[in-house]
Amino acid sequence: MGYWFIGALFIISITTGIALFEVTENKWFQFLAFFAAGGLGFVGAALLFKSSGMENKVHTIGAYTSAIASQLIVILSGQWIIPVICIAIAILAIKVNKRNVTFWLEMAAIASTVMAIEGLIFK
């Protein structure tokens, strides 16, 4: 079952990386696309993220790296309203279900990045 998670995140990481490199072409912050996509790849590689070992650290560092880099790309590309809306929705979801704070913040970052990529590609 875990191989589906790994495969899905690797595919998302590769396609997101390609799209981010495309929309940040000739911009000084293009290097952030590597961190955004690479971090997501490490999230997929660390399947047992609930363990207390190395996979937990790899998953956590990959998630933070990907989220911060992708949101910086979105903001620096002039799409700053998208993360604001996604984080506001995540905060509402967190108020309803306080157990999954990290999950909702990750979903906000992913949704924000996907919406910004679409907005920048189809500009």
C-alpha cells in the first residue's frame, strides 16, 4: 500500500518541479523550485513519518522545506493573495479539527502552489 504513496508523491514532485522551473524562468528566485520539488520528493521517500527515527526527520524537514520554498515562489511571483486565502481556510479547518494541524497546513501549501502554478501558466 505504501508504494502508491511513494509513487504518487514522486510523480507530483517531478511534475510540480517542472512547472515551477517553467514559471520562474529568468527570475532570481528560480532556485527555490528545486527546494520546493525536492522537499516534496523527500516527503514521499519517508513513508514511515509517524515513527520517531530518521524517516520522521526526513519527512518533517522535507515538508517544511517544500512548503516554505513553494510559498516564497508564490508570493514573489505576485500571487500573494492565494496563500492568504488557503491559510485562512486551513485555520478554519483547524478550528473544527484540532488534531490535524500539520495536515491542514500542508494541504494549504499544496493547494496554494497548484493554484499559483495554474495562474502563472495560463496568464
